[in-house]
Amino acid sequence: MLVVIGIVAILISVLSPTLAGVRRQGDAIKCSSNLRQITLGWVVYANAYKGTSVVGRMPNLGTANNVYGVGNGDA
């Protein structure tokens, strides 16, 4: 029984760094997919509104620059 527990412990210690690398790679793939979806959304929006960006359609909040740090889209 102790031999089996020892073998399992050795296998866990060997596989642990590998599993951490797989988790990091999975996170990177998920981030890349999210970035792709955001970019696709911006492109589809720009095509639907004749090249206007989402930021260009933000309402003017009564100041020269709105809270997003850009003008009111009247350019």
C-alpha cells in the first residue's frame, strides 16, 4: 500500500508543472478568442453604421471631451 501511495505521489509531483503549463496555455487561448470577438464586434458595428466607430457615437456630456477621453463625434 505504501508503494502505491509513493508512486501516486511521484506521478503527481511530475505532472503538476505540466498541468500548470496547460492551464496557462488555455488562459492565453481564451484571451485571444475574447480579443477576436471584441474586434469582430467593432468591425461589424463600423460596417453597419457607415464606418463610424462606437466611440464616435457616444453622446456629448456637455464638455469638450466626454468621459471616454474623446470628442463628441462631430469630426
